[in-house]
Amino acid sequence: MLFGRDREMRMPTREEAPPGRAALAYVVPERHAVLGTALRGPYPEGFEVGDFALGCFWGAERRYWQLPGGVWTTLVGFQGGYTPHPVDDEMRTGLTGHAETVRVVFDPARVSYGDLLTLFWESHDPTQGFRQGNDVGTHVRSVLFPHSPAQRAAAEGSRARYQRALSAAGYGGITTEILPAEEHPFYPASALHQQYLARNPAGYCGLGGTGVSCPKAG
């Protein structure tokens, strides 16, 4: 994990957050290193966007680009905090409030948002609060950022179903937040982080699920 492991286990306030900047401070690659598609658009007409925070975004992004069929592009970034256009040094402070997030652009005719939610739940432990495995801090918390009322309803429904499955398996309460994407801008991370594990196959991946399957919608 790039960022610090020992940050205080609470969300910072807006007043504590670094002020950030008005625009990106670095270059983001134009194309996906594996899929060859545009990272920041334009995206094909009719495709949807989903934003998923489930711990270290290096391994999380790889889970999504490896999903068979329907995923057009993925990119990693920061979302859900205060600091506009944060840089790595600011993220290391633990004060920006952002979570490491994977943006997934997908063809809903080939893969559903529900399928992406299943991968989200089964790829991490959503009961750990500000932690995923050995990674600790607000930046590795579990968050869904729906882009539409339909996505929000699907996210809430899947969270309720997975909570029942986790409770039956002896796990505690899910700590995953569901926050509207339109109120929480997504800031792409630098080239260092985009498709990191494609360029560094033996690199760090801290993801680990619970082993509990997420029930499908009835």
C-alpha cells in the first residue's frame, strides 16, 4: 500500500483537510495499459459508470479489468473526501478524507451493475471500518458511489442481502457507505497507480474477501 498505515481511525474534518488545487497536478495516461481503451473518455454511448472503493485500489482495479465481458475501461482515483485534486503527499497525511476508488465503465447489455456489486462485496471484508487486512486508514474504507437512482437502489439492496449472509456466517455489521457520486467528485490518480499490477505483476495487493458469497437479487 502506498499510503500510510497508522493514520488516526476517524474521518478528518473539512477544516483539517489540505486545500488542494483547481486542476490535476500530474498527467493521467490516455489509454488503459491492458484494455487499450480511453481512461477518461469519451466513453461509448449507452455505457454506464460505477465507482467502487474496497481497499487498496491496485488489486481492486485488477479484479474489475479481469471480469469477463462488459467492462470497457477501469481507472483508479480518489473520491469521497474534501481536498480537490489531491496528490500522493496529501493522501499520505490521511487528512484528505478520500477513499481509494476504482471507476469502472461498463456495457450494461453485457454485464450488470449487480454483477459489479457482487464482485465488490466478495473481493473485500466490508465489516472492517477503516481497515482492509494490514492496510489501515480512512483511505481504505469501503464505499459505493452510485451514479443514478437505479444504481443506488441496487447498492442498498445488495448491502442488505450481504449483511444477512455475513451475519449468518458470524460476521459483524457492514460499514460500507453509499454516497451519491454527483456530490463526491472522482479525482484520477497519477500514472504511477493506473493499472499498477499490469506493470508490476508481483506488486502489492492487500485484498481479501470473507469467503461468503453475495446472494443475487430475487
